[in-house]
Amino acid sequence: MNQPPNWPSKNPPARSGKNYGLSGSVARWRRPIGVAEGTWDYVTDRSIADHYDAFVADTPLCRVDESILREIHPGIKKDSTRAPETADSPRKPLIFDFGCGTGRAAFPLALRGYEVLGIDLSQEMLRVIQAKQSAPSSPKIGTLRANLVQLECLAKDTADHGLCLFSTLGMIQNRRHRRTFLRHANRIIKPGGGLLIHVHNRWAALREYHGIRALLKSWLNATREKDSEFGDTCYAYRGLEKMFMHRFSQRELRADLDVTGWEVSRLWRISIDGSGMAHPAAIAGGFFFHAKSTRSK
């Protein structure tokens, strides 16, 4: 999970260099499917995970997605007609947090009574989650290290709902791989269940310094390079030289959701600075899509 390439950033912490020898320079065939060179550095660098919570603490978008997430999943109400010892007996809805990071969304959901499984490719991010759970007052969430493009390990109809926030979907390289993840999510989430997704808007670049140049470069790369797509960009991020991000048009993501068995039920347009909703006439900085599975039982 990360910020778009032109947001103001804080001074990045010094990188630990402890990525167990699995740097972005490894041969392409050794990286997991859909994982770009810079993304592999991101998920294997310990310092990224150790400083993640502090880095995003003042990010306005985090407060916006917390608000939307609370609106979609407000919490589990206990049945007051049951005896106290059985009030919690009904099965709690299970939510999968795809690209959970250090549990920024997962822990609040667990505190509101949901069962949560956090899924991330970064063992370092999951290590931070496990450390947090050592506190006696911490809610407990499950964790699974997995590549979002390779979720065959998860059975059909396992989760009630899912979320993929902070442009995690845009960190998957290549449209066919992003669609593979969306198909996995559709299979894993029960019919009628919802998937909440956040992505960055490609056209927000029109409001950014050198943004038009960046769009043109992305378009030219897409016409010249086999594995490049319009919307792809690599940029410096927290000490990493080649962080990958795909930025979407609204039409593009709608098409991806439609072809993978999802129907958009709600859309939020986020302001350029990520602090709230965008004016209807303004260019959005990003989008939140809440989609429902169209798969029959």
C-alpha cells in the first residue's frame, strides 16, 4: 500500500538493507507473478514495514478510508434477546483484507466485532501485525503471506466480504494479473458479499507538476514496450528508486470489475489531496469502489 507518485512525502527513514538478499535486482522469473522490480524491494525491506505506521499517520487518505470502511462495516450488534453467555455465539462475518500491510484497517474491523484475515506478500508487514497482537488489549486477526495474484490456496466461499485499500490493486503489474486477483476475490467471497477497493486516478496527473509529461511518457511506453500499460509509472518512494504504481481511469476499473464478476454498487470520488470528497466538477485524486459479487450460489 502506498501513496501516488506526486504526493508530498516526508523524509524517508534509512533503509535497513535487511531484505534477506531478495532485492529488486533478482531475475524477473524469480519474482512472484505480477510483482514489479521496485515492489519486490518494497515488500522485502524491513525498514519499510517498521516505519509504515508512522509514515502514514498524517496521510489524509487514511482518515477518509477509515470513514468509508466504518460506513460499509459499522460493526456487529449483539442480540439482546439472547442470554449473556450465548450473545456472541452466532458466527461473526469474516472479512479478508487483501494487502493488509501492518493492519491499519484490519485491527479496527476486529475491534468492531468482525473476524479478519490479513493477507500480504510482505512477511515484514505481517511480522509487525504479529508484534502488535502481543499486547493484551489487542484484538486478534489471522495472517496469511500470499501473492494476491496466486490465491489458489483459499477455498471458494470462504469470506463474507473483502477489501483492497490504499491502491494495493495498483501495485499489481499488468492488467491480466489484476483481473486474476479480482477473479480470485470473486471466488473467495460468498455470493452477495462486497469488495471495497481504492485506486488512484490516472487523470489526477493533469493537476500535478510535470503531470502531463508523465502521462505522455506512460502512453509512449505503453505503445513501445510489451509489458507496459498506459497508467503505469515508476517513481522514487521512501528510499526505493523504482516503486511501481498503476493509476486507473474510472472506466478501466469498471470494466475490470465487470469482466471478473463484480457489479459496482457505490462510488466515492476523492479529492486531489486525499482529504475528502472531490467536487463533482473537479478531477478526482482517486476512487473508492464498493462492488457486489454477481456470482450465483
